[in-house]
Amino acid sequence: MRLILMLTALLLVGLLLYRQLGDVQDSPAITPTSDTHLEVPRVPQRVQDVPAFEQQMQNFMLETSEERRRQIDALER
């Protein structure tokens, strides 16, 4: 009986691990649905690329906020 319970528990843990680790994918970034020309920066794969990524993200956030401000101003007119 112990063997059956231990095998069932092991099967359950294995199934949970498979489901948890099996769904990992490199999904693309979600881009804005509006007609923008902004390109979302890619996440760096190496530690050396982090400073450049930080600058790209800063520029992206500034450009996005400027684009949203322009859209809001256009809607208010």
C-alpha cells in the first residue's frame, strides 16, 4: 500500500513539474494596438547588454508617453 501511495505522489509531483516547466516559451512582447511606429526593446540575454537595454527602455517610455500625450491632445480638440 505504501508503494502505491508513494508512486501516486511521485506521479502527481512529476505531472505538476511537467505542466509548470513545459509551458515556458519565449513569448513575444505585447505591443500597443494603436497605430504607433514604436518598437518595443528586446530583453537582453547577456549581463553586458543591460546598460544598453536600460537606455532603450528609458527612450521607449519617453516616446510612448509623448505619443499618448499627443493622442490625448488630439482627442480633446
